[in-house]
Amino acid sequence: MDWKTFQALLSGVNKYSTAFGRVWLSVVFVFRVMVYVVAAERVWGDEQKDFDCNTKQPGCANVCYDHFFPISHIRLWALQLIFVTCPSFMVVMHVAYRDDRERKHMAKHGESSKLYNNTGKKHGGLWWTYLISLFVKTGIEVSFLYILHRVYDSFYLPRLVKCEVSPCPNQVDCYVGHPTEKKVFTYFMVGASALCIVLNICEIVYLISKRIVRCANKVKRRNRSRPVPPDDYDDPFNNCNLPLTKQELKDQPPSFKTASKAPFRPAVLKLEEKIRASAPNLSLLS
């Protein structure tokens, strides 16, 4: 496999990625692709030749190897790297589609007319494409880790396996080549895959939280720019129904209603009694 061409294709994804996406791409190439190409392929090599069994029965070693190692580590990791990086091409293809639409629109309506301010900015459909690609990558990583865990019994590589599969005449002891070295590389590749899963989850949380904050700020700006409704408007000339404070009641000049209220009536009655007492009794004169 030509990994240089593969790297050249994925380098375009780096322009449209967030900080977490760039770290993820670096981990994939430095800790996975480079380790796979430089060391892992040489360690495994032709592993079936290094699988020795203590029998000369024809076909026994081949059957035992296929029973204990149905999928080669090195080929499984190659498939994993291909499938994991493929969702990133969804983003590149979406940006290329935007560029094509922009070019056609400018050719039709002129150079000054634009559909997008920046075709690589993660807004609208491109944001959803990027988010879906992260979910797909995370699902692929988890699926391959589960396959490796199920096939090789918790990523463990034994030194010796006992085989009783036909056509072996009886229980046969088979020895795995370079078991410790293979175990170290297996744990390293599993750890790098787990790190990529954590980075994908962090990027998903970052994108969703950033989108929520942006939507909340839009709602706040919309509420600030909205005009005040007439019911909430404080009209100084139409505040008759509003309750007044005690200080405002004291400062307010007396009106006809306040003058005719109950507290002032006793004083008026006393004044009427004085007037009647001082007036002469006209009935006596007649």
C-alpha cells in the first residue's frame, strides 16, 4: 500500500479541522501509520512460517494457525486505518462541492456575487457533515477494537497454544514467533486507537457546545434588538393605574377625592356645630 499517497490525500483535511482534529491527524500519522510502516510490518512479516508445531502431520500447522489467528493483526490494522480515515474525505468532498457551486454562481452572476463568505467554514451543511464524520470515525474505532478483543482474547498473545483441530492426530503444541514483541506492538496500537477515540469525543463535545453558545448569543442579540411592546412602556402621562409609593402620596397635592375622604369629615361636622351654636334662635322671636 502506498502510504505517501494516502498521506497526501488526508493532508487536505487538516485545513478544515479544529484543533482537536489536527491533533487526531497527527496521532494517526505519527503513532499509527509510521509505527505500522516502519516497525509493525517487519515484526509480523510472514508470521505463518514462525508458527511452529511439534508435529509433521500435513496441514496440521496451517489449520491450527487459522484457528488461533483467523485475522492477521497487520491486515486488521491496515483495514482499520483505511476505514477510520475515509470519513474525513466526506468533509473534503463537501468543501469541493461548495467550491463548484461558488464557481458556477460567480460565472453566472458576476465576480462580486458570492454564495459563501468562506467555503471551508463549518456552517450549515458542512457542520453536520463534519459532525457525522466524527461519529462514524468513533464508531469504526470502537468496532475494530471490539473485533480485536473478541478474536485475540483481550489483546493477549500467548507463547504457546494447544491445538486439537483435525487433521492433527492428537493435542499438538504450537509456538508463536516473537510473542513479546507482538504483544508490545498490539498494546501500543490499541492505546493509540483509544487516544483517537478520546480526541473524537472531545471534538464532538467542542463542536456541539460551541454551536449551543452561538445559538444562545443569537437569541440574546435578537431579544435586545426587539422593540419594547406598548404594554411594557412607561408612559409618564398614562400611569394612573400604577401604584404610588408613600413618599409620592405625601408629595402629591390634595385633590377633590382626597379632601372628601373620611379623615376630614369630623372636622367639617365640628365646624357646622359651632355655626349652629352661634346663630340666634329665630323661633323665639316669633
